[in-house]
Amino acid sequence: METKAPAFDYFTAFQRNLGFLSRVEQEKLRASRIAIAGLGGTGGAQIHALTRMGIGAFNLADPDIFEMVNFNRQIGATMDTIGRAKTSVMAELVHRINPEADVRLFEAGIDSESIGRFLDDVDLVVDSLDFYCFKERFLLYRAARARNIWVLTAPPLGFGFTLLCFDPEGMSFEDYFGFEEGMDEHELAVALVAGIAPKPFMMKYLNRGGLDLGAHRLPSVGAAPFMIAGVIATESMNLLTRKQPVVAVPDVIQFDALLRRFRRVRYRWGMRGPFQRLKKILVHRRLSRGK
């Protein structure tokens, strides 16, 4: 005889959060909407963690489909999902955990026409865009800042990550990274690398054979997205509930699990400081050899 599945109840599903969260705080998470741009390695794991935290609504954007090359790091990539849109697969994951969640999908990704709708009703944004999505990233940060919305990002760096939290009333995305008008793709990549890896821990064990900048291929491992997911879920909860003071750029947090290294540092001038400018020159030379 087939057993009937129980009816979903939000506070039964997430009651084990209580104790570390109050019921009022859990209600706040339930009433919150998070926009996630990019549903690959970090984005997929973050959606999973945020759903388990009890976030009640999402705006999800990604124009891609799952492929076998995604298997090493992307939670949504399985034999059953090859060729399927990442947006629909991740929406199914959310609804298998929380059938009541309100999920809005942006199957074409974000652009100048959709960015307004993508940010509608949103409490905070998570940037999980691919490294080379410069146009989309500039658009996202500028639009979020104009709407007074925080943006969180934690790019994977080997067996670790860097956490960057952008306060809409604090240092801007452009000012932290030192982006300038007229930069070409390689210059933008250098500035981005310098900002997301102010201390390049991963260079101690990076095998350059897996790096092909010309083909936009960067090495990755599956351990990093799951570490990042926990950190982003925690930072998101904290921003929504204000349990602890928020750490925002120009304060940066880095962690590398393989090297067991943690650091928190403040870059007063972002990547425009004299030492950071010198580092950009060194990064430019190193990456140029990988072209």
C-alpha cells in the first residue's frame, strides 16, 4: 500500500534552525527574497544552502544548460540533467525542499532589459556569475547599488575562496577593483583576479596545465562551492537578521582549506593603493604568459 506523503509545514521543516535562530528571525528569512545570478558551481550550492536555511523566495538567472564538464563542482549536474536549463533544474531542487517557495526564473540570464525585474522585491543579491561575465557583472552591481541592495560574492580560488560583501552605501564594485573606462578584457581580468585574490594562496599548488585564458577555461574543484555555500548562507542570514555586525568591502576575508590559511584584511583604497597597483602589474605578467 502506497504511503501518502505528509503535507508540507514550514516550521516543521526548519524547526531545527530554532535555537541558533529565533522564530522571529526564521520568519524574516521566510519573508525574504534573494536574487542569485549564475547557477553553476557556487550558485547551485548557494541555492541549496539558502533553501535549507529557510529563505522563502528567489530570483534565479542563468542562460546555460548542464553539461558533463560541470560534474566536478555543480550540484545540479547529473546524468539526468544533461542538456536541461540550469534555471529549471535549480527551481525543482528548491521546490523539493520547500514547495511553498516563490521562485522566479530568468532563463536568458540578466541584461539591460531584465535587470529591473530581476531585482524587483529583492532583499539582497548573490553574484555567482562566471568569471568572464564582465558586462553582466557591471550591470548587476550598478543596478543593485541604485536600489540600495547589498551584493555578496565569494569566488572560488582552488580549495578556498574570498568573501566580498558590497554595501550599497559603502565602497563600490568599480572602486574596490580599480576598474577604469576603456579597459580591454585582459585588463579587466587582471583587475578582477587582483581583487578576488589579494593573497593568491592557490598559486602555491596551481598546475598551470589546467589554465587556458584564451579559451576562458579556469580550473576548479568541487570542494570550494560547498564551503562557499555555507559562508554565503551565513552572511545572507546575518544581513537579513543583523545578528552580528556586517563585514563589508574594503574589508576582505580569505580562506584556503588545503593550506589551512585564514585572513581578514582591510584595503583602504581597494585595489587602487600603491602596493595593489604593483601587484596588478605582476598579475598582468603572469596571466600574459598563460594567454
